[in-house]
Amino acid sequence: MTAETTSMMTFHPRPQGGEARPWAFPAPDRGTLANGLTVLTCHRPGQQVVAVEVCLAAPLDAEPAGLDGVAMIMARAFSEGTDTHTAEEFAAELERCGATIDAHADHPGVRVSLEVPASRLRRGLTLLADALRAPAFPDDEIERLVANRLDEIPHELANPGRRAAMALYAELFDAGDRLSRPRWGTEESVAGIDAASVRAFYHAHVRPATATVVVVGDLTGADVDDALAGTLGAWTGTPAEARPLPPVAADDTGRVVVVDRPGAVQTQVLIGRVGADRHDAVWPAQLLGTYCLGGTLTSRLDVVLREEKGYTYGVRASAQSLRSPAAGTGAALLAISGSVETDVTGPALADTWQVLRSLADGLTDAERDAAADFLVGVAPLRYETSAAVAGTLADQVEQQLPDDYQARQYARLAATGTVEATAAVLSAFPTDRLVTVLVGDAEKIAEPVRELGIGEVRVVSG
């Protein structure tokens, strides 16, 4: 750049950062439609894509005996035609208004999600209401969905992570508890599902009186009450109470299950037990302590297993709510997961147990501060989209938590001290009460693991 060019340029002052503004998780407005449907709305200026979540009180433990997976087939069938549109016509109508509808089933219930431009909210709600009010569940579409699901199952069984999760749930929970069986069914149970069983499950459990709709986005100029009343408000159904969630009971006696995969060059590791869920006062401290243990690349497990020993590309510790009734009889799955090279499976587990024992010496203030700074500080970015806010509000509905739970959660995290976090993570991961699942070559890993003395070792076929 020449001096002449420089003299002709106009240099503007560097932009300065604005004044920091306090952030809080948005509080929804709550109401009820005439048909009994509970409504949560949340105005988010600037979010021109509106996210809608409908929580249906159709939990997996309500599935008829021998028909595990019927809730998932029903969820997928909601967009496969209504009393006014074939599956193809319904898809075309969604495309015309720039909307998408998705649905899935999990232990708390079935969730149906809509995303639609704010300018076409009413049309999107009309299509959503049609799907919930009068799904066609045509025989040929149900047969196709069942066939698709049967095609997926072998791939899931071949995936070491999914196979480890199936084995852990089957080991922790009694065979009569729905938690012990795959969320979306087995080959045997899915093969028995037909259109009649899907319709029967729908009529038994899907009704507005036990459902909740969450609407989040820029609602400027939109008469949301009128739009909801004219769409989802026209959905009718018999009055009923929501199905009570059974308490969670688990056997976390320390033991090891090896799912044999002869010739596997890696071992998938999943270590778990059940612990306090989000209703328990210890949850914020448990969350902080678990993050210090294995929430990031700088957490204790990663520092030892990844950085110092080079056993793994990463290992994570987590807590996931299973059932969460307001009475406090629910539980969360506390887990440590990762994969290691087959030949170092024994040493990697030995070091994992050593890390867990070292927690008794206490977390450091620096660890606690880093965890709290991340968990609290990332929230404004995490909830930039309307879909993220709607998803968390729907989680709160399914877990029977108050509307302001997430907002208060950040205050509790910030107020939780190092001593509390240490006590919580020690209670969450006691070294003698962990069920370990290993998916790998049993011939190479079973004996080294037995020598560790972390529990009886049992080998099962992969």
C-alpha cells in the first residue's frame, strides 16, 4: 500500500463493546385452552422461526406387553397423512409453508415438534393440529414404518455405543421395568406392530387434556391465543388424568458385563448407575462435580486417560434424567463413556478407578470455578434459537419441573461451592457401586479386567 493510497483512506474508530446486559432463561406465559390443552408461550424478539413442541402423556411404560416400539411407530406416523390429506399431500403442504414436523418417543412420553416461519404460524399450527387430531395411520404406511424400523435395529446392534447402552439398561433395571428394554423396541416386538395396535395406543393415550404445547419465537403482531384456539383448540378428546410415572429402582451392585466382539480393535466402555434427578436439591452440585470429572477435554478423566496416557480420544461423564415425577421418586442415569484400544482396556479401567478414588481428596476451587463459568456462561449462546428454548421448556414439562426451573438452576449453580460439588460427585460415582459394560474382544479383555477386582465379570454374546 503506497503513502498516496493511505492518505486517501478514511479510518474509522474501532467499534467498542456495548454495555453488558444481564441474561436470564426466558420465562413462559402459561394458559389452558377450552379443550384442556396446557399452553406455554414465550416471545423471543428477532426469532423469525417459531418452534412448537407438543408433549403427549404417552410414556414408554404405557406400551402394551409385547409391543415395545409402538409409541415410536405412532410418533413417526403422525406426518403420514390425516383425515384430509394423504401422506404426500401433507408433506407438500408442509413444504409450501416452509415448515417441518418431527416426532419421537422416549420414556417420559411422545414429543411432536414443529418449526415454521412466524409469518406462517397459523398454517403450521393447522397442519400440526390435523396430525394430532385426526391422524390416518394408513395400513400401508404403518407397514412401511415397521419395515424401516426393523431395518434400523441390526445397525443399532452393530454400533458399539448403542449396544453398550442396551446392555447397561438391561443390567441395571429389572426385566419387568420398561427401562430395561430398548427404547424403540426389539425385532420381535416391532414385528408384531400393525396399524390396529398403533390406533389403539393413540386412542388410549393421546388427548389434549393431558398434553402441553410450547410455542417460542417472535410473536410480534401474532394473535397466538386466537391461532391456538382455532387450530389445536379444535382438537377434542376424552378427559383423563396423566398416567403416573412408576418409581425407578435399580441394582447397581459393582459388576462387569463384557459384550463379546471377537477381533474388535477397540473396547467401548460404559460405566453407570442411577442417582439423584433434577428434583433433588443435590442436582446442581452433582452437575458441577460431574462436569469436573468428565465434562470437557480439561476434566480429570480426560487429563489422565487422553492427555497423560493416550488411551482414548475422549471420555465423558454425564447425568441424564430417566423418569422424573414431581413426587421425587425418579432418578438419573449417571454414566462414564468412551472407547479405548483393546490392549489397554485393563490399564484404562484401572486409571479410571484411580481418578474416581482421587475425588476423595477434593475438587479444587479452580476446577469448580471453570465448571461453573462454563455451565452458566454458555447459557446465552446455548439458547440463542427458539428451538433450544422450546426444547428445554418441553423437557421441564416432561420432567414435571416448574416453569422457572432452568432460570433458577443457573443461580443455584453459581452459588454451589467446591465442597458441595466434591461431596455430590463422590456420592454419584462410588467405586464399589458401578456397573461396567465393555463391548469388545472378550478373549483379550476379560481376564485383565477380572484382575482389577472391580466386580464379578460376566461375558455375553455380542
